[in-house]
Amino acid sequence: MYQQQISELAAGLRAKKFSCQELTRQFLTRIKHLNPALNAFISVTETQAMAQAKAADVRLHNGDSSPLLGIPIAHKDIFCTDGVRTSCGSRMLDNFIAPYNATVVENLAQAGAIMLGKTNMDEFAMGSSSETSWYGQVRNPWNPNKVPGGSSGGSAAAVAAGLCTAATGTDTGGSIRQPAALCGITGLKPTYGRVSRFGMIAFASSLDQGGPMARSAKDAALLLQGMAGFDPRDSTCVDQPVPNYVAALDSDIKGLKIGLPKEYFGAGLNSQVANSVQIAIDIYRSLGATIYDISLPNTELVIPTYYVVASAECSSNLARFDGVRFGYRASEPKDIEDLFKRSRAEGFGAEVKRRIMIGTYVLSAGYYDAYYLQAQKVRRLIADDFSRAFTTVDVIMGPTSPTTAFNLGERTADPVSMYLSDIYTIAAPLAGLPAISIPAPYVDNLPVGLQIIGQSFAEAKLLSVAHQLQLVTDWHLKVPPGLE
Amino acid sequence: MPLTRTNVEKIAHLARLGITDKDTEIFTQELSLILNLAEQLLAVNTQNVAPMAHPLAMTQRLREDIVIESNLRDKFQTIAPATEDGLYLVPKVID
């Protein structure tokens, strides 16, 4: 049952093969056994999970047909959960018991999903390997010496290892898609504004977006259905009807126009990963899609643009952590400045500090125009590349990450080499576009992700395109050794 | 343009981030490398390009000016480092 999909578990619950309380107990036991090695969870919310399971059993008994009812999931520890520690992977929030629920958490609880716990992540979602967490690194279920990707590495590892059926993640520069790729699962970053950011701890507010991480495109569709929707509490949440994502899964691939950006298949891409992605694309061709060579000429500028824009927004957002109203406070401050400076010095880790410093620099007098304003202009050029491409193609495909999972510790000493691992995922959030990563053929027993980028609010299209591949392939059904 | 130690100390102060001498050393090197990456942007021709602050071409949504939230001060202050009579306590600011 650990590796089953949402619809299979839902059927089992309704056929009374097991109760939700039995199901939840089994997952909690599995987490207890397997989490010490993986470190995918920061907190396991056993009491709350069993209470939710009990309530779900009543709803099931009453014939409630909600598709997520009784399904065990996990939340990235960036989503506020009322009465439960919400750490964001940081010492700064180690003592932060959130006083309210994020809208995403609330929506999924209403839908009847069971929260098993909160997953590990790079500190404040800043990282691509889940190694910067105050709670220690997460390990990849496919190989414990490899990173699971990041920043939503705990969610990706938990789903891949069967510690939960699906999980929430957030994506600012690739933090859903890259760990999904490196752990062999399906992860969708929705269009900016599709999912409420209320109660989702802010990193870079013009980029951050929550989304589903699951075993299949169909499960991702079910989870997104539960997450998405207008929220008056988030002023950037779009007031637009949420389509029926599951109903849209069965669209035909015939006639689909797929663009392959030449910049996504050039230098820096591992040749085995390139082959793997090509095999998946050839299947689309055999299903009736037409392939077009396209160009996204500003691709080489996405990393510098991102690290200026995201760091600037981060330095502003993280100014709130000052040791006064909540979070970490340094002991015996000698004055207010010492309180601010030492609380932040002791509460934040190295990568967060680096980004706050860069962000502060590019926003400071004398550098604002040269760096920040210029990056915002280049961001427009990057977004325009996509607008142009979408006049000729329906979706854009390529690799999610240039390599398979890298070794633990391999890139921690060199921040720039870590940043370069996000080369293919950063453009979509800069342009605000939705993008999904789904499993492609494995390389040396490690997962590879195929990325599909779509036009604004084309989540239904992305999910159906992904689903059609998963109907004729079984890469998404592979299970890490020993975790069947 | 590589940063100097003085630059780094100034940035750290602006960010209200306490740093040690050793941190300053490391930051001076690391931040210079990252800024080196960012300098690619300086050569791009962006004449007549409007800055993109946000992916959505939308205006700020307004709502009626009515009370919709209740007062949760007590709940919020249960997680504060130090409070008294509903106030947040900090070291003395004015002598």
C-alpha cells in the first residue's frame, strides 16, 4: 500500500479493505522505521494524524466521495500548520508553533487528506540539495550517498520512499521540479497565482508558488485540485475558476506541438540524461506529437537574473526575523542592535546569509539600478522568449536537471556550482509559467526528469500531456531498492 | 568588481547581520564570486525594456474597508520571546 496511488488507496478505503485509521497507523509505523535513515521528515504529527483519520473514517462511513478523503500526505515545513512547529528548515523558526494554517493546509484538511507530518527542506527553501537544513541533510531513497535535490527534498524523498502518498512542495527556482526529477516522482509548479501563498513562508514573493509532488500525473492532478483556488487572503492569488484537472487527463497527444529549446540540450547537459529525455520525447512523437526546434535565446541569463531578483526579495522578506515577535532570540542582548544582529547571525545558516547579503547589496544605494532594475528588465526579456515560443508550440520540453542526483557534499563548498544545477528550472518561475517534471528512463539506477513547460494556467494541459506518457510507460512506477 | 572587506561589513550592517572577522573573510570571497555571475547582466542591452517586477499583469485588488479579522494578540504572543501586558519586550532603546 505504501507505493500505491491515490485512486487505489481511495478504492481500498471504500471497499473497506482497511480503515483510514489502519492506513494512517501503517504509514506512521513506516515513517518511524525508515525516516531515521532518510531524514525526510522534520516533524511527525502522529496525534493530529490519528485524529484526522478518525474523522475521515466517519466521513467515509457516511459515503463522502471526496477523492482525497483519508489519503495520507505530508506538508513541506514551509506551510504554516496551526499548533504544529513550522520551522522552514531553520534554527530561526525551531521554536515557531504556527498560530494559523496556510490556506493550502486548510484546503487539503477540508478535502479530508491526512497530514502525517512536515517534511525537511533547504533552510528557507534556499538550496538545490536539501543539505542546508538546520535539521540535517535529506538522503535520496535511490542511493543514500546522493542528494534528493532541493529545496523540497524531504517531500520528494518521502513520496519516493513510500512514507506518504503525496506531498506539498514549493518552487521558487525549481524547488518542486528538481527534487521530483532526482527522486523519480512527478512534481508540478503551477502558474504564479494559481495556488494561495497565504501561510507559506515567503522567500521570493514574485516567484514562490506551491504545488503537488506525487507518484503520477493523475495523483498530482488530484492534489492540485485540492490545493488550487482563489484566496482573498493572498492579494496575488488569481480569481479564476479551477478546471477539473482529472477530467482533462484523457486528452489526445495527436497534433500536440512540442518545442525543444536548443539551449536546453547544449553544453553542460550530461549525455546520458540527454539520451533519456530524448527517449521520452520520441514516445510523444510516436503518439502523434510534432516536434519543433525552438530557441530561448536569453537562457544563459536566467541564473544571474534569478540570483539578483530572488536574493533581493529574500533580503526584504527575511528582514522580519529580528528576534522580537517570534522565532529565535539571542540570549542577553546588550542593546536593540545587538538583539537584531546576533539573533539573525545565530538563527540563520550560511546559504541564507549569503542570499540576504547579496540581496541587500543589489538593493542598496548606488547598485539598485545596475543590478536589481537591470535584472527586472532582463527578466522581461526572458519572459518574452517564452511568449514568442508559444506562438508556434503548445508545450516546451527538455531535461529538468542537467545531471542525475549528485553526491552529498559535492557542491556545498561552491555556491555557484550549486546554482548552476537549476539552469533549466529557473526560467519558468521568472516568467510565471507552469511546469511539470515527470520520470524519464533511469540512468545507472538513478531517476531522470523530463520537464514540460506550458503557457499560463495550462496546468490541465501539462497534467494530461504527462499522464498520456505515463499510460504507455512505467518509469513513474519504479520503486527504490528495498522500499517496495 | 570584487568586494572589499569594508563593502562586506557595510552590507552586513545594512542587513543587521552580525558577522565575525572570519565570516567577513569568507563572505568577501563568496559574494565576489556570486556578483561576478551577476555581472553578466550589465552587458545586456535593455534599452526601452520595461522592468518586470511581477509575473502577473494585474492591478492590486481592493476590498471593502470592513473588519474581517478578529483580535488574536494573545494567541500570537504565546510564541513571542518576551512580552508584558500585551507588549513585546526588547532591550531599552531610549535612555
